Amino acid sequence: MNTRLTALALLAGTLCGCTTTPPPPSPIEVRWQGKSAGAFFARFAPPYADTRSGDDTVYNWRGGFQRIKTVDGQWISASCSAAITTDSNYRIKAIHVISDRQGSKGPSYCTELLTAE
């Protein structure tokens, strides 16, 4: 019994000392963070809604509508939607994909669309 309590106490102490690290940025964020939201919207379509939060603005965006052939040979209608957070200078701080489909080259149509040069 004492061995179990000691092991449980050690485990609890170990877990309390753990810290979480944020996930690495997505390829989409690597491509667009710090860039003008105007350039993004000019290239991919304007947002359909926005919400202000302090100095930041979150834009709801959807675009990239097209029919594509997926890696498994199926034809699908693809599009991408995302929440794009900008700072007071209209620079992109974060892009969070809301909905995505399988792409023509891999699992993410949004990544294929938004990281293409």
C-alpha cells in the first residue's frame, strides 16, 4: 500500500513539473504571419465578416472554391475557411483553419491553396 502511495506521489510531482509548449506554427502561418492582410484578401478573396477585439481584428474568410481530383482519384468540390487575426497595422498575427478538405496532393486543401507561391 505504501509503495503505491509513494509511486502516486512521485507521479503527481513529476506531472506538476511539466510544462506545455505551444504547437509549431502551421505552414500557412509560416507563409502569412507578419504579412499584410490586404495582400492575402486581394489574392484569395475578401472576408465575409469581422470582429474587433481590442487592437486585433478577426476576419472570417472563405475561398478557393474549385473542383479538384484528390490523391485517391475522386473529384470533389473544395474550399477553405479560416479565422484570420490581424493587429492594428493590418498585419496577420494568426490564421486558424476552420474547415478543410482533402487536397489534390495531400490531406489539406487549405495548405495547398494558401502556401502556393
